[in-house]
Amino acid sequence: MDLRQLRYFVTVARTRHFGRAAEELHIAQSPLSQAIRQLESHLGAPLFERTTRRVDLTAAGEALLPEAVRILESVSAARDQVSRVAAGDLGSLRVGATGLATYRHVPDLVRRLSSALPGLALTFRTEMLTPDLEAALADHRIDLAVLRPPVRDESLDTHVLARERLVLAVPSTFPTTSSTPDGAAPVDLAELADADFVVYAAPGSVVGAAADRACRAAGFVPRHTHEAGQTSTVLALVAAGLGVALLPESVLAVSVSGVRYHALTSSEVTTDVALAWRSDDPSPALARALAVLLEEP
């Protein structure tokens, strides 16, 4: 028994006529009749009662019909699913992201992918620093990362999504000469020469390196008093009054009680946000996702 024989059987059962079934199947009536006889021989039971006027299903045929329909529908669904997976319309994508990208850039990424590829299942690992994201890509624990270049692994490709200025996060009670009664005015970074800084714990932190460059350009070396592994913890320490932090402007999307944000008056230091992926990754789902995300929104 093969799928062709089942398809022929279902067509005859539906039309109750060998001639019309043959026309619908675009074959001659003789090979259709032969295929039905082979199916009956294989099953050991007649499937149709044939007369000169009509064709009716036998009890065996009645029993086979719903099963044959189910089998053909299942095969069709499987064929469609395989085709969609191969085309990248269906599949899964594991995405890793830095802490602040989770708040500003990941929502846009999700909206665009959900709209263009509704069959793509997304899973996320967030609050990761760039070195950890590089390692996760290299170890095949994630497929796509939203991180901050530079990327040191030459096996990864990148695409810059945005360029961000640094902003200053301070405790809400922190005094600056630039503070105004009606809001947080821009701050001259040189004012922070004697401040305690909360920094990322990872030695390879791109944001940490950018913050150090900005402070040195302002004429001082920042005093790293407290370290934290995640942005949420950095902000919690700032809110507790343990220091100030220089963070990318994506942080403005995060409102934390006890934390006030200031723009900087003079710093030209910026950090980029980029997508990164394995250049040799053959995943159709990744290819389709990148085609969507690399288009101009």
C-alpha cells in the first residue's frame, strides 16, 4: 500500500465514479482501476461494490476511508511543515541580549520578527555582557545576540543597530552643580572626579571600557568602588547611594526609584548596539530572521 493508492481510493470514494475520479486525477481509467485492485489485494478485502450504474463502498471501504483521509492529511501537513522549516518560515531562534538592549532594542526586534515570521518561536537569555554573549554564540547556546561591539571572535558576523551616548545615573539625592529645580540638567563629567563609581564586574565589559575612556577624557581616572554583574544590580547600587554609573542611553527606558539620569555636556564617547551571529550558521530560520532585521525599518 502506498500513498498514491490511498489518494486514488479517496478520490473514487468521494466521486463514487471511476471515470470522474480518473479525470480529476488526470490519469486514464485503466491504471486507476488497476491501482484500486492492487490496494484491495494488499488489504485482502474488496473496497468497492461495482455495478454498471454506480460504485459504492463496502464495509471494508467505509472503515478505510476516514483512516485514509487522516493519513493523507497528516502527510500533507508534514510536507508543508518541512517546507516551511526549510524556507525559514517555521522554526526556533535562541536570542541573547545585554541588559539594556532588553529594554530598548529587543522589543523592536520581537515586534518585527513576530509580524514578518509568525511561525518563528523565540526564546531569550538576557542580562548578559558582551563577552558572555560571544561565548554563548561560539558554544551554540544561542543563535543570535544583541550586544555591544567590538566583537573579538572572528567567526562571528555583526551588524550595527544603533549608536548610543553615555548618560550618568546618580542617586536621586546626589548633588551636582548642574541640577535644576525642575529636572535633571546635563552634567559636566569633570564634576564626578571625586565620586564613587559602580561598574560592571566583567573585565571585558564594553560599557565599562567606554565609561573609563569618557572619564579619562574629562581629566580623571574613575574610582571603581562597587562592581555588579547585571545592569539591574548596577542601578540598585546607585539607588542605594553607593555611587554613580555611566551607562548607554538605553537605560533611559528603565525607571528605578531613587535613580536620576543626566545627559553629559561634553563627552563624545559612544557605544554601539549590534546583532551578532555565527557566520557559518546554516539555519534557515536565522537567515530569514536576519533578512527581516537587516532591512531598514
